[in-house]
Amino acid sequence: MARTTVIGACPHDCPDTCSILTTVEDGKAIAVRGNPDHPFTRGRLCVKVNNYEERVYSDKRILHPLKRVGPKGSRQFQRISWDEAIETIASRWKSVIAEHGAQAILPYSYLGTQGIINGLNVGDPLFNKLGATVLERTFCDSASCTAYMMTIGHTPGVDPESFVHSKYIILWACNTLSTNSHHWPFIEQAKKAGAKLVVIDPVRTRTARLADWHIPIRPGTDAALALAMIHVIIKENLVDRDYVDKYTVGYDELAERASSYTPEFAAEETGIPVSDIIKLAREFATTPPAVVRIGVAVERHAGGGQTVRAIACLPGLIGAWKHVGGGLLQLPIWAFPVRWDVLMRPDLQPETMRVLNSWRLGAALTGELGFDPPIKALFVYNANPMAMVTEQGKLEKGLEREDLFTVVSEHFLTDTARYADIVLPATTQLEQKDIMFSWGHLYLSYNNQAIAPLGEAVANTELFRRLARAMGVTDPSFFRSDDEIIENSLDWTSPVLSGITLDDVKTKGYVRLNMPAPADWAPHREGNFPTASGKCEFKSTIAGGGNFVVPLFRQGYNGDQDGAPVDPLPHYIPPNENARTAPALATRYPLSLISPKSHAFLNSNYGNLPAQTAQAGEEQAVLLNPDDAAKRGIVAGAPIRVFNDRGSFEALATVSPDIMPGVVVAPSGYWQRSNRKGATVHVLTPPAFADLGRAPTFSDILVQVSGA
């Protein structure tokens, strides 16, 4: 038997971007494991992907094109050829364009795969060329990115590996062990060397249990805490005035703004004792190197953007950036010289395009948004909106429209795919090649194709080549091979790729960007922030342009931006839904609901697979504090109903003091079949956006819980 090992990279929307080794025997993948030579992966994969070959060979895989033969949503399909599928799609699109215009076509995608060539932007050139409606994809880190750029620019921030040199580590809204687990060994090494680890989270997560100090906080009140820390640091003269004077702007204005955000004010908002707020501020300011790692959850409420603005000011205020292992870690993705313009092709866009935010798909399909022309054709890939989007009743109603032509490219018949007119078989990561950036480390990774595609599955790159050809596109750039796209997707002349070739990355599977070693990495020791002023901007110079979404999240299109006024100084915006801001609502729905990432799922990926559902629990569970459970007569394991004015879902109760009173937790990622009555947790989520970047407010929800 011929046995080989193929070096690849995990495809998922996760900061770890693991290097993987696939054992192939006679053309079949028989095992997938972590690459022991990779400095970040270190030979281990998480529960999501450590049996990835079972996903590839699942008997539930879609391996051939299908067309609907029953009512929408009935799961009744029959096999067709690729020729028939592509011809049907092109014919319907051309008809829609002729009758309604290209804006009646909507692409819908996100990060079902995170590869540079098969991921977020793979379809952008074709839809930009057609002039279809632009999808504004702000599910994750959009408010954070807008705020981050307003404060310190698109810097990679602290090298995750430099955390070994940190002495005070704050993990803010970040459950590292479940969602960034390969960063944990660096944190653990710092702890062994004497660092103090603080976790700020409403839940005593796996990570919080291993912290030196867990600080429970009411959902959506993080900015009050950050601003109170700024207040204490300034009031007690803990500011690094030399650093502030040389490398920041707006200190006097920030000091004035923070003067009203006392620890007493923050305690009322956050539920954190005054003494703990003061202690946190003092320790952070006086224990260098101090570093903050923010998770994506920190933005998911009404004031999410200004929360990140306030947190991003903290390292500059105390001069944390002077030290290796000091500062802020958000997304190291900014270090990678990806040629986004080549991938998205914004040059092909008409001068004016229509924009739809991905969060409002249900409202768009039911006509609530008043689109003219209405959406007549929907093309979904790398996404499962029926499981992950709000307004699920509207979305289901919209997907059931007989006049809506829906195509879904997928691995499985998801909650969304069952409404499709045409379903197309997509390759998994083992069946395609790709090159990967990371938003959690500084290694460029290459995914070598390990096996031939199963059945008739095709990679996204090939899918869009076929669609472009069928739509009469003749531009040669649309028909580049995968190797050519990979070669063109990065700026190989960038200093961070100096001395690195594509062959190097292919052969080894990964390479660290040409940047200082983790022991030497202090990128803003002398300022040099990628902002308009070159400094950390406590008072933002670009806030005057108004609210915006980073063009990367909207197919490269920079028109039709929100533009709403933005305060140039960080401030506290309380949640839309809590007892203090909406007391009448809170009398009916007194509990705050949050829906963090599951330990075993990656968004809705793996929500249908046996090993992962066995780890997570076959059915959706909801975590309640014992006091809240007792008040409602709920015991552990009992069926419960979680509801508000927007809808309801049923689940099983988990009762634990790990969640603070007044808060309930329903991990996201379950499919509708796992939630008893067919809804997911996001049926309760409001369609409202956060203050910056049009981010969804996943964690700004009031609900009630009762026995089912």
C-alpha cells in the first residue's frame, strides 16, 4: 500500500490556522493530525477538526449537483449533471438581469472556509463584474476593526508568541481554551514565569477557571469598565507621560472625558465591585509588560465599537507598547501582504452599487427593506444563514418564495440548502489547494491538496470559473488556475516576505513572516502607528468621516457607507436591552442572553456531525445560574423554553454557578434540528447594529426562561 503524508492547513474561521498533516493511503485520507514542527500548532488539533477525515467521508456529504423536485424546504432533490446545473443558473441569472437588472442578484457568503483563494472574496470579482447587490459581511470583528483603525491603525499589534514575556495578561471576552486554544501554551508559559492572568467574562469559562482572577461582567458594559480604568490610571498619576507626550494624541481630551467615568459609575453598570475596578486599573498600569487580548465577543452589543476604542487606548496610556509582550492583540491579519484588490476586483464595479448587510437577509427577502428591484436570485456559499442569522421567521418566509431562485454550494444539506433550487457539491480542504493568512499568529500557511475530489465536488475557484464562462465573461483573469491565483494573491515584494518564495511555503507548509522574533517584537516602542498622525489616537482623526465598514468586508466597495457621526473620543454606550436602559422590557424579559462560540463547533460547522455533537451535547443546552433556575422551578436537564417578543426556542437546562445571576448562555452553532421546535438561538437576536462597523448585536438581548 502506498502511504504518503501531505502538509496542509486548517480552513476554518479560527485564529489558530493550524498546520495539518494528512496521511493518505492508496488515494484515501486515513488520518489528520496536527503538525508537530509548527511553532504554533505543536502537533495538536482541536475537537473540531482532529477527525477531519470523517467530515470528508461522511455519508451525508453532497457529492453531485442536485435540483429541487418538491416544495421549498422539503429536502426533496434529484441528481443532475454539472452542465445542467450551470446552464440553469446562467439562464435564470440572465433572465433576472434582463427583467430586473443585476442588482436583483445577491451573493451571500462568509467564512465557511478562510482560505485566501477559496474563502471570503472568491466570488467578489464575478458579482462585481455583474453589478449584483454588494453583500456587507460584518458578522465578526467589523465594529472592532473600525474602532481599532480609529485608534491605532491596521497594526498586527502584539505577536501572540510574545505573550511569554508578558507579566500581566488580560483576556477580555476571550475564551482562549475553546476558541484560540493554540495560544494557551504561550499564556501558560508566561504564568509559570510569574505573569498574572485576568479573564473578564460573564461566564466562568474553561479559560476563566485557570485564571488567577476571573472578573464577571454584565454583558455589554465593558466600555464602562475600560473607561473607569482610564479614570483611575489618570487620577492616580499612573500614566506614562513620556510615552503619551511623544506617541499619542488627544490625551487632555481623553482625561476630561474619563473624569466622569468613576469606578462607582462603572460598578453600577458592570456589577463589578468598586474595589476590583480600582485594583484592576492599578495592577494593569504598574505590572509591565501588560497586554490585553480582546475576543470577537467584545463588540457584540450596542456600544461595541466604542468599547474597543476605550480598550485600545489603555496600552498607550501606560506605555505598554514600549515592552516586548506589552500592548494589545486583536488581529495579526494586518501583517499579511494580501493583495485584496486582486482578489476582490473593485475596479470592475459600476460607479454606484446597492449594499445589503448580511445580518438583514430575512428583511431583504421579504421586501421589508423596500429594495427596488427586489432580490430575485440568491447565491449562497461558505455560509449557512438559516442557522446563524436573526429574523429567522422572515428568512424562512423569504426562502420559501417561489419567485426567488436560490443556489447553495455546500458540503451538506444544511438548514439553508434545503430551501435551494439548485445545490452544488463543494470540496473540503483535503480536496483543494489554498494559501492561508491567520488572524491569530504570524505564519503564512499552504494547503496542499491531499486527495482527489470526491464525487463531482469542485473548489470555489473552479465553481466561479464555470459560472463566469457561462455568463459570457471573457476577461482572462477570471480563468486563472489556482496556482496563478495563489501567486497573484500576495505581494511577494513586501519586506515581510523578503527571502521567502511560494515554493518555500508549499514545501514546508508554513513560514513565519519576515518580522522580528517574538523576543524582540515591540512594534510601537517609538510610536510608528499606522494612523494619520503616526500616533496612538485617543482622539481619532478619522472619526470625522463618520461610521464606516472596512471595504474588505464589502467586496472592496467603499460607496454607500453609513457615514453617521462618530464621537472622536471613546465613551460608554449602554446596551439596548438591559434592566437599566429598558426597565419595562426587563420586567417581562429579565435575563440577558449571550450566545458564545461552542467548544465543539465552528459557527455552524460540525453541528451535524456525530463526534462534535457528542462533545457539545446532542441538543442545544442553556446555562443558568442556580438562583435564576430556582426562581423558575427549573432543574438541571429539564426541557426549557427561552423566549422574547422576537421568538422562542427550546433547549435543555444546565444549572451552574459558572454563570453570573441574570445572564443565560446558549452556545451557538446548533442546527435547527437540534433545537426541538426548529429555531436556533438567533431567533431571539435583534436586527440592531452596534455603534460602529454595522456589527450585529449578538450579546444585547433580554429573554425569559420557563419550563417547556
